[in-house]
Amino acid sequence: MQSFQQDCVELAHEKFRRGEVSRRTLLAGLAALGAAPALEAGDARAQAQRQLVMVNWGGIANDGFGRFYGEPFMAENAGVRVVQDSTGPSAGRIRSMVESGRVTWDLCDSSASSSVVLGRQNLVSRIDYNIVNREHVIGPGFALEYGAAPYSFSSVLCYDSAKFPNGGPTSWADFFDLQRFPGTRLLRRDALATLDAAQMALSKSPQNLYPLDLRACLAKIREIRRNAVFWNSGSESEQFLRTGEAVMGHIWHTRATVLQRETNGRIKFIWNQGLLQAGIFVIPRGNAGGELAQRLLASMLAKPEPQVGLLQFLGNGPTNPAAAARVPAEFKAVNPTDPANAAQQVVLNGVWWGENYQQVNQDYLDIITG
Amino acid sequence: MQRASARLGFRPDPVAREARRAPVGQGFRRDAGWWALILPAVLLMTVFYLAPMVQVLAISLTEPQPGLGNYERLFTSESVQRVIGTTLRICVTTTVVALLLGYVLAYKITLSTPGVRRWWVLAVLVPLWISVLVRAFAWVTLLRRQGLVNETLMAGGLITEPLPLVWNEFGIVIGMVHYMVPYAVLPMLASMGEIDPRLLSAARGLGASRLTVFRRVFLPLSRPGLIAAGVLVFIFSLGFYVTPAILGGGKTLMVAEWIKLQILDLLRWGLGAMMATMLVVAILITLAIFSRMVDLRRIFGAGGTA
């Protein structure tokens, strides 16, 4: 299963190849994502007394978290070196590293649900909120017990308006209504965020969405699975809609933004009832850098400018409360945490998901592959 | 008289016996050097292959609690059973179709003249060199709603709605068969090449029809190749990952991907390790059964004792 972060890096490279962004911007953006290879090797590293390793999903270009998250921190902390590793810190990999007893990773780009799963198995450290400031994020869902989020993203309803000349869908209820809106649906092959949408289609109020009524939500999925395809990676989700395999999809806002722009608005997306999610970072238990990792995380949350830079480059929403106001006007419409957009969305309950993910996702896979 | 000659046969004269024994003793000493050369490879296999396998087995027996809990799921969990069922169904279908196509191809190649045969073999081998990813995506391009096949059929007025050719098991089987046909052809080709063409001529000369010659002479003689190809294709299919992931539209889950999900995403290592162990066991059992039916060593190319 491709993670949101992996997809961001892929998207950046696509933009670069199409000439939409310069190499410099590409590197800067990747830096913000933490996807930067050890550019700063050699003598600089030799001088550093302490080193922190940030782990991301970066692929070839591993420049970005370094520049937007690492460098500001290094500027303020002489003798500390922040280096990047693009291995892809899946929950399974974090677990095997912690259990091996040689923990070289300090800060990993994970997710809310994984942070809870890992925390419950005592594989990641608690966030020290004496060091990390809860006031530096827009809501409680972005500062969890075992992780905090310097960026956000959303799972939104995206549709091909050419297929619905009499008006497109406006809610998840419409999404699940095959009579009024016929055509193949596109869902992520992952229960997280998908069942939340099904729950809203069951007209439970977004304010009291959790706990999800699993039986009903899964039944809702079963209703449409014969008329649905399921995506694993972000590029796959984009292709399904672009090539007309599906007329309506539940996809990441970053991909929806690209589709909307490149089809000149034929494919649209709506923020309404979108599932706003936190890009949670975790600290593997027994990390070599110790408490310093907490301070790096605190610095990432505290600085709005790099977060705005990341939004302009890849579309990841900032989480610092001061950031939204600094977003240039043309990017406000695609910022998931812009107050106008955030108000329409629902913050996904990462804690509930962390506690239920393993079983629920298995049930979900059983339903769609049954 | 008979007895005497038998005794003579069983008891060679001492000189001959000595002569025979000597090379054996020397041979062992000489072989010891070769064994020493192999030793690093054996150690490497033990450390990097056998040891992790044992570890996997250990995880499957100890997580989340020590015991056979994970293996119990084979009998109690509908989800586990479904994954196994789906995998077996797809693998059997793939094997049967790949064998049918492969047999026809191998038959055609065997009976063609050497010059033509080279081109045929090349045509079979070329797909082997193309990445499995590229081939899967090529099938997507052909089979999707706005793909070549559907567009052509619709332009020809044969259908009005696109056929669901991909994002289902049908698409997966097409992709897997395409991948497997060369693996089916090659062992059968080797086995058919050993059939003496004079036997076929002789059968014809004795008045058998073409069909009878094929049914009574060619088919039985090519049976070892057929079985070997079947084993090879089936075992390969069991571990398939990429093709189902791309062509299945997310609606099919086979064992390999299921294991990956358990290990990397769901952190249920015990369950994942159990399934991995079962996969290895299934492969070993398949090999054990079929090695009784045919000489696998010969077919997989070890020791040319034909």
C-alpha cells in the first residue's frame, strides 16, 4: 500500500518532468518532504557532534524535509546534523528496527493510526509535550500521544462532471447512490477514511462520526463493490479517473487538484465531507538521537513558513495555526487547512483508527475481495 | 548350471573387486577438496536463507502467543480460507490454460524444421526478457474500458458497452497466463525433443490415424514434460504478486500480497509468517508428489542422465 508521503514525492517528480517546476523548486519541495539524500556528507558531518536521522518515503530525491525541516533546526542548533533517509518507515520496518535493538532512525513520517498501533506495542516514544507545543497545531488530532503532524492532507470526493450534466454529487450519500449517479466508483484499498465516508453516507452527523458503526459501514461498501475499483497508489487513483475507468472517486486532495487543473475543471473535487488527516511523525523507541528528536519535531511544528512552502510545491496542508493566513491567494482553494475548506471537512479520528485499524482493515479487504 | 552362473555373476573375482573399490576411496578423498569449495556456499545458504526461514517458522509459532493459534486460523478464519481459495483457483486456472497453450506451441515447435524452430523458440523467449510490470501495464492498455480491445469491438459494432476485461480475475488470469506460457513451453519442448520421430512414422506405417498417433504415442511420451511444466507453472503462480496487484483492480487478494499486508501494514507478523510457512510447505508438497511421478532433476536441467 502506497502511503500519502510516497505519492507526494512521485507527484513532485511528475511535475518536474513536465517542466511545471524548476529543479530548484523540486529539490526545495522534496526537502520539505524530507526526501533528500545525504547531500551534506563529508566534512560537515565530521564536525557535527550529534546526528538526527529523519526517515521519509522519498525514492530517489531525498532532499526536502532536509531543507524545510532540517536546515532551520540546524541553523538554531550548532553541532546538530539532520540527515535524511528515504527507506519508507512502514510500521513493519519500524518494528523490526526497534526489535533489532539498533535504532538509527530518529523521526519517521508515519500516520495517526500507525502511531497508535506502534505506541500500543511500545515501539515508539511518547511525544514530550513539555518540548513540543500543542498550541502550534490547528487541532487536537494533530498532536497525539505518540506523534505530531507538521502537515495535513485530505481524502476528498472527486468526480467527472462530464458524466453528470444535471449536476454532480455533493456528499458521500451521493457517492454511494448508484441510482442517481450511475457509473464505476473508485475507492482506496484501505478501510481508513473509506469507512468514514460510508458512515457519513449513512447520514450520521459528521460531528459525532466516531465510533464508526462497522457492520453498517462494511455493508455499505458491499453494496457498491461490484461497481467499484480500488486503488493502491496515488498515481493509480489519478489514472482511473483520467482514463474514464471510474466516474467518481474517493482520493487524496493532491491528486484531485492535479486532475482538476489538467482537465480544465472537467474533473472536479469538493471539500465537503472530505476527511482531513494528520501527517504524523513518530520517534522509534530507543532512538540514537534521544530527546533531540523531540526538539526537531517541535521546530517543524513551530515554523509556518516552510509549511506554506510545502503546500505551494506539493499541496500538503500546513498545520501551524499561523500558516493559513500566509498562503498566497491562488493556493488557498487547494489548501486543506484553509479555514474555509477545513470547516467543510471532518478531521479523521486517528486514535479510533489506531485502535481498530488492524481488524477493521482486514474485514474491509475481506469484503472487497470476497 | 544356472545356479553356478548366478554365483559367478554375483561374486566377481578378487582382482576386479579391488580395482573397483580403489577409485571409490580415492574418489572420496578427491571429492573432499570439492566439498571444501562448496562449503562457503553452503554456509552462505544456511546463514542467509535457512536461518531466516527458521526464524519465520518461529515467529509463526510464537506470535502473538506461543502455540498453534495462527495455524488454527487455517481452519477457523473465513478470511484466511478465502485467500487460499482464491489463490488456488487462480493458480489452477492459470496452470491449465498455460499448459494448453504451451502444449500446442511446443508441439508445433517440435514438429517444425530446425530453421523455423529457432524463430519459434526466440518468439517464446522474448516475452521472458520483458519486465513483468511492463507486461501487466501493457495488458491494462489493451483491456481497459477505453482500451484497444474494447474500442475496436465497439467501433466494429459488436458490442455497445465496454466488456469488463480487466480489474477482475479474468484480467489477472490473462496477465498470469501470458507470463507463464514460456515456462510451460520450455520443459515440454525439452521433453518432446527426446521423442524419437521414427516412432511416429512407425505408428503411421502400422495404420494408425494422425489422431491415434498423437493420442497413443506422442501424448504419453510427452507426459513427463507436461507434468514438469505443470509443476513449474503452478509453483510460480502461487507466489504471484505484481500481476494480480495491477490487473485485479484491488478486488482480488492472493497469498503473496496478503502476507505483505500482514507484515508491513497490519503488523500481524505471526499470521503473515504462518501463511509464508504454509506457502513453502505447499510448494514442497507439490514438488514431493510430482517428483514421484517424473524425474524432476532431469527436467529442471540437473545431470543429463538421459
